[in-house]
Amino acid sequence: MSELESYVPVEEVADYLSVKVSTIRQWVNKGFIPKTTYIKVGYTYRFNIPAVIEALKQEEPNPDATQTTQELELNFNEEDDL
């Protein structure tokens, strides 16, 4: 599997970007990291780092590609293994 096809846990995304896990969660909730850049596997989320980086390069979040903030907050707050 190539790097472009791999999905990693939120901790790896945070380490790669040198930010806290809570920052990644905030960016997801605000739409800066859209749903198209991650998948849910069981009770965890896995992120595609190149897709996340491309999304973060955008100036505005893309609301069409994300869940509502309320849905995301529920998902992220309920998952212990995120």
C-alpha cells in the first residue's frame, strides 16, 4: 500500500503536523479537515495525511464535504480510541 493510500490514527496526523490531537479534532469540527480525508474503522478514525494536508491548504472549510459540527462533536466525543 502506498503512502497516498494509507490511513493513520489521529495521533499520527497530530505528530506529523506538530499539533495536539485536540487541534486535529477542532479542525475536523470546524470543517478544515473534511470527511473525505478520513474513514471510520470500527470505533476509530483513520486519516489520509496527504488529503488532510491538501484540505488544510484551503483558505475556507468546505461545508459540503463535512458533517455538521454537532454530528462531528458527538462522534469525536463518544470515541475513546480516536
